[in-house]
Amino acid sequence: GGISNGQDIYFRVAFKPVATILMEQHTVNINGTDTTMKAKGRHDACVLPRAVPIVEAMAAMTILDYYLIDRTTQL
């Protein structure tokens, strides 16, 4: 528990690297034959612009969740 005094809340966030590599890669297929593959479609090279609103929303939902849990103990 605790009471907020209105100051900013700081925390660290980590994201895993983007899994899709857009360069052609040398690999083997299921039969062991040499082949190449290249990812297709739209993939973000950097997820940072999308990450900010996601982290803000998740932080807000977590704070609300703890607020509601605290309210149930006051019944």
C-alpha cells in the first residue's frame, strides 16, 4: 500500500528486439537442403513509437486495478 503525493511515477520498461529481419537469410529447409528466406509484409524496424501509448495505457490500467483492489478492502 501507500499514498501518492501527486509526484510523477517513474519505472523502467524493456522490450525484446524486433524478431523479423528484413534481409535475405541463408538457411536449410526441412529436408536439409540449402535455401534462402526473406520476410514479407509490413514490419516495424523500430517499435518505440508504438510502445509509448501501450506503456502509458498499461500503467494506467495497473494503477486502476490496485485502486479497485484497495476499495474492496474498505467494504
